Amino acid sequence: MNRILIGAQWGDEGKGKVIDILAAKSDVVVRYQGGPNAGHTIKVHGRKFVLHLIPSGVLYPKKVCVIGNGVVIDPEALFEEIDMLERGGVKVRGRLFISDQAHLIFPYHLLMDRLREASLKRGKAIGTTKRGIGPCYADKMARVGIRVCDLKSMSYLRQRLSDVVRERNAVLTKVYKHKPISFKKTFAYCKKIRSRLLKLAIDTPKYLYEASRAGKDILFEGAQGTLLDVDHGTYPFVTSSNATVGGAITGTGIAPTFIDRILGVVKAYTTRVGEGPFPSQFPAGLMEIVQKKGDEFGSTTGRPRRCGWFDAVIAGHAVRINGLDAMAIMKLDVLSGLKELKIATAYRVNGKVTRDYPHAINEFSAAKPIYETMKGWDEDITGCKKWSDLPVNARKYLKRLEQLTGTPIKIVSVGSQRHQTIFL
């Protein structure tokens, strides 16, 4: 069975844990978009692993991991991650492959990212991770990016890189008043990373096609979430790639006819990192409680995540955009102890009530949530093994989320460990 896993909020939904669980029943795990700006945190046998580029299935010894063409790769970040896993006793060599069509993040992309964010006025900054993701994707679309396969011919690379460095320096010196980057140093960097990258590079669309035809089970792993998708998210406060189901198709080269299931992942509440509107955001006091209890700090940047009530409007949007077959609800245990829970079921925008997600950012920024209130529960649910173990009010809450999203819940997470999961 070939399955796509989708974040159905603003990212950080807990996809890493779900991928880790589903990887046990998969032969190949594929990352299809984003870059080292994303982080999947997995806790296994008391050990914590934070993965930014390598698919989460790497923690299972016999799984093949693939980084698709839709991912932008920072070579140094990739090498650091491989070395970290190898030091921790996780064998990576021979199990990890990268697309030879994937675009590379260079030091000048990181520089451009920092300079652009710093130049934006307060309130207009996107809140990027400054990992060079946006500038790299911009180069890709402008057809001036450098791909892994471009490293095969150094004479061709020299020509391509010369043009790119000239363009970058024009922007750096004239727009940002920054000193130019060195072509010599940039070319030397390419020589440094070349051999190790090319040893990992393969024709990934062909590999995945043949694996699927051979009956292998493939799990497609995305980064970020639907509301950060560059086309369908809260633009311009979005990431630079397609974090929705379409990104899995274009970001790997797999045909849609090969996909069997699409699973959406949401938290039992909502979180958001970075800038941008957030209608159901908690008041400060409750925010601090949930941040601490849910360990809501970015795995890549360490930034505190903003937290809020479950938003059924954006969840419904994610269901429609991705055609979700089922959902996984994460961090239900964090809500234990709250006397009442709220769910945003609609918005009031400019005096009108709507249950649809407003595409215009000025309308979304003005949206006031309309809440439905439900009773909470006091019980510690981290030891619950099955549906009937959950408190009555917890079950009612989950059933209401199913009704509002029109999507069955198949996985409920009641803790950070693998075994703290209920399958329905």
C-alpha cells in the first residue's frame, strides 16, 4: 500500500511520530518537499532523534529512505544528520538515496534569506527559519538553481555557477549593500561536497516506479502543513513549496494512480510558528500552560509555537485540498486538566459568518472565530491503550472533530512514545 502523510494545520502536527509508526509497515519512506527548515522529532526507547532532511523511517534498520526531487538539500545539514545517526548506532549507508534532480542550498542562499528577512519592516517579515529555503526555491523557479546532477560535470558546473554568482552579487551589492560572494570559494565548496552527494544520488522517480510495480509499500512523508502550502496556505505567510498532496506527486515523480491512502495529521489543538494570522490563538496565560505541557518549541529553531483551540475551518480546508481518507489526532493528552474545550467552527469576517477558509490574507487576519464549547476531562490519559480507556468527554471531543471535518479518526496519540498510541 502506498500512503501519503499530510500535515493538516500549520505544520508541527506530530507527523514524525506517525511516520515512525507507519514506517514499520512500509518498505520505502520518501520525503517529497521542504528542506532543513522542517524538523520531525521521534522518541524511541527513551532516546530523542530530530530529523530535518532524512525520512523518519531511517530508525528502522531495513527500511530504504529516499529524498525526492521536490526537496531542497543543504549538503552540510545532510552530512551532519547522517553523521549524527551513524554515531547513534543507526546505519544509514546503503539505505539512503537522494534524487539527482534535487536542488542544492548554497551558503549564498542562507545569506540572501537573512538579508531579506532583516530588510522587511516589522509586521511584514515572514518569520522564515533563515535556512535558505525560500531563495533556493526561488532560484529553482527562475531556472538558475544548481541540482545534484549538475555536480557530475565540473566544466558545466563552472559555467552555471559563474552566471549564478554574477547575478547574486548584483543583488547583494546593489540592493542589500553587502560585499560580493567569491566565485572561487563557492566553486571550492562544490568540489568539497561533490563526491559524497553523488554517491547517494539516483534516478528516484524510476526507483519508486519500479518499487511500486514490485509490490513494495511506500510511505510519502511531507514537511510543514497544508496552511503553509505556497498555493493553498495563508499566503504570503507560507513556506516556499507545496506541502499538500500535489507536492507528493511532483516532488517524487510518482503517478497519482499509484497512491492508495492519504492520511492527515492534526493536533488536538492548533499551533503555529512564525508570523501570520492565527484566529483561534489562546490568551497569554493559557498559551504558556500549553506550550510548557506540550513542549511546544520548534525542533529546528527552538522558537516557541503559538497555541490555540482546534480550528475546524482550516481543518476542513485541509480535508478538501488533500482528499483526506482519515486523520491522526496528536497530543490529546496535553488537553487533560482543562475544564472546558473550545472548537472554532466558523468565522465572522467583516460582519458575515462563514464556515469557509478566506483566501485573502486581509480577510483571514480579520476573522473572529465562532466557538463551540465542550466539557474537558481531568484524567491522565497517557496510559490509555484503547478507545474505551479514554474518558467519556475525550471520546465525545474526538467524535465531534470527526463530525466537523467529515473525516474518520484512525490514530490517537496520548503521549510522545511509540507505544502511547491508540489505533481505531
